[in-house]
Amino acid sequence: MPIKNIIFDLGGVFIDIHFDRTQSAFEHLGFANYGSQFNLQYYAPLFQQLETGHISPSQFFDGLRQMSGQPLTNEQITGAWNAMLGAFRPAALQLLAELRSNYRLLLFSNTNSIHYDAFTAEYGKSFGLPHFDSLFAPAYYSHTLGLRKPHPESFTAILQKEGLSASETLFIDDTTANLEGATAAGLTTLALPPGTYLEDVLPPFLRVAG
């Protein structure tokens, strides 16, 4: 069936993510084993709980202080945690305007309220445009949905909430596990590996997909 809906990931698609910057920032603060607790392959339960909205930022701060063994302030944690957030990609954002007349555009990101506040503020500062979420119809985030990728039920929940057919929906992500979860839920998927850009990869894919 033809693609009618496109669900985008956020990090690595519309905004650059630098996990190494956050690791370096926490190590500079004395959190020696941060890299073994949060990386592309493994999220310690504390991070997963934050990303699914099961703990508050205050509980996350307390948990990190306990995990690190360091008397870190909330401000220090917030600064280090947000260090991974890079710049928005204007060309990728511009592509949304070109797609909107032919496709329903949605967003699904594994994120948390701390990062959400930071990147939405940065979007407004950088572009002087309406709220970032207004680019999508609608935007979903793991910390408000209560589910995170790559679990297939997270995709199924969004399809059900929006009345979308999996066979008519494309999901784009830069992480293999997330693509596998979407495939298990019946969606068509498009990988966006490091070094590739949405504006280069998606238009030719859609031409072939019809």
C-alpha cells in the first residue's frame, strides 16, 4: 500500500546528538563509570525510568547523585545531561514543509522532560518560529507516552491513538533496534545511518515507494 504517514525520530534526524559530550561532562564532574550506565547499547534502569516518565527530574537527579557517588547539584547534572544536544538541521526541517501536503507527519522520540525543555527552547531561539511540536501532527515523546522504542507496543500505541494503518506508515530512525521494533509492529522502515541526511535519503525513497 502507498505511504500516507511518516513517523520521524528526532535525534540524528532533525537534531545532532553527541553522547560523548555528556559522558565527558559527567566524567569531568567525577562520575567515573557513566559510560557503562548510559550508551547506545545500554540504558541503566534510572535512565529508562526517566524516559518513560516513571520518575521525575528531581528523582533522576537524586538517583544520579547516588549512582555517581558525587555531591552534584541539579544544575551540574542538567548541564552535563543536556551537553549531548547538538544543533538542529535546517535542511531536514525544511523538508517537512515540502512533505506536508502529501503525507501526515508525526514524530516519535525517546526523550525526557529535561531534554525536551532544552531542545524546544533552542528551536525557538534558533528559528524564531512556533513551538517545535507544531511541525508534526502530532509529536510523541516516550516520557509522555509512557512507552519507549524499540518496543513494538510503543509503535502500536501511536497507530491506535491516531487511527493509522501500519501498512501505510513509514518510520525513519538512525538506530537499528528501533527500526526492528517498528518492523515488528508492521511499519515500513527507513534507516538513516550516521553520515546520511534525511533530505538526501527520504525523497528518492518516497519516489520509489510511490
